[in-house]
Amino acid sequence: MTIVAQVIKNKAEQDIFTISPEATVLEAIKIMADKGIGALVVAEGEKVVGILSERDYTRKVTLMERSSYSTTVAEIMTSKVLTVSLNNTVEECLQLMTDRHLRHLPVLDNEKLVGFISIGDLVKAAMEDQKNLIEQLKQYISG
């Protein structure tokens, strides 16, 4: 079984993009667009205080006709952050994401942010696990 530490190690993009809760939503959206990502970790120093996703923006700014220029990240971020550790399995993370309708999870190691994984990262790892299992079964069957 693949664990989160392996997923992070195998990711092409290792950077973790964060934003301050005091930043404007416009600043956050510009970062997401520039980096081609769907969410940012909201942090105060080293402490994770929220996540801001495209979904948050759509529901809490666009649909509510709020201004991206004057609305702060703190006003619309998801503040009840679920996190995982380096030792969680891909299956555990996928189950958590499915149960809670999440697409991104911060990864903490001793309360320190060390990664940010998406459902796409996890599905890719799960598919690789399945390929490896199939190959092992083929070898076993063929002797």
C-alpha cells in the first residue's frame, strides 16, 4: 500500500502554495490561475488555518455577488481543515475525501505543513498500485 509520503515524493510539483488570511480573494485567485492549481493552503506563519478552493470562490464570492477586490481570504476560506499525515495510506485519504466531499488535503508532519495533495494525486497513486498488483498476479499465475 502506498502512503502519503510516497505520493508527495513522486509528485512532479513539490511546491506548497500558501496565502495569508488577510490577503484579498483577488490575490488568491491570481495565484491559483498563475500556478494552475485549484486550491491554496491558508496559513498564519507556520500554522494552517484554512483552505481556499475554487469552489469556495464560486459559492461565496461569485454567486453571492461579492467583490474579489475587497473580500479577504479569511471571509470565505474553509476553516475546518482536515489534514493527513505522511503515514496515512492512499486508501485512507481517498475514503476521507469521498466521505467529506473534498478535493485537497494538507499533509502535516508534527504539526508542520509538508505537502498538499489532491484527489488527482491519490487516484494516480491508486492506479499505479492496481497496475503493480495486476502484474504480480500475472507473474504468480504464469509461474
